[in-house]
Amino acid sequence: MSSRPVTVVIAAALEALVGLAAVLGGLYSLFGAVSGRAHDLTSAIPLTALGLGVGVLLVFVARGLWRLRDWARTPVFLTQVFLAVVAYYMFTSQQYVYGVVLLGVAVCAAAAVLSPPTTAALFPEEREK
């Protein structure tokens, strides 16, 4: 039996999912640039680098949370704040399905990473006080 609470598993899985989505977006941009389908090559290359870089960093943070590293809590939470902002802009551009999905992921992951079982697992010394 693992000492990892289910809330940590949920938060790490959702963070990894967001990271993998960013990597897929970067690969899609790379494919568009290489195949000549990109409308603007000068923006496709940096977008590829950004998508791949951010995706790798988010997966790294998810791995840190999975390993119960206390430093991973803040980047996971900030990712969800940024995801909620993106969801807001999806709603304002009338892309409601994307907005609901992004907001749902953001709320679930933020609730999981801020929940008491996650706090107790990441900061066991605080429980002893």
C-alpha cells in the first residue's frame, strides 16, 4: 500500500495531462512548420519551442508532485490559475466546450493539490507541530 494520497495522484495526473497536451500542441505546430501548412513560419518555430518546453516542464513538475516533493505544489497550483485564465478566454470567444473542460481540469487539480491529505503528505513536519 502506498503512502501517496489519492489527491496527490489526481493532481499529478492532471498536471501531467496538461503537460502532455502542451507537448502535443508543440508537435502539431512543428508538423505545420515542416509540412509547409503553417501560415507564418516565423511564429510557428517559437510556438513549437514554447509548447515543447512548457510541456516538458509541466511533466517534470507532475513527476515532482508524484514523488511527494514539496516544491512541486506551487507550480502545480499556478498552472491551474493560468489554465483558468485560458478557460475564461475560451468562454469569451464562445468556445464553451473547451472552456468547460479547461475550467474543470483547473478546479479539480487545484482542489486536489490544496486538499488536506495532499498538504499532510507534502509537509509531514507541519503535522507534528
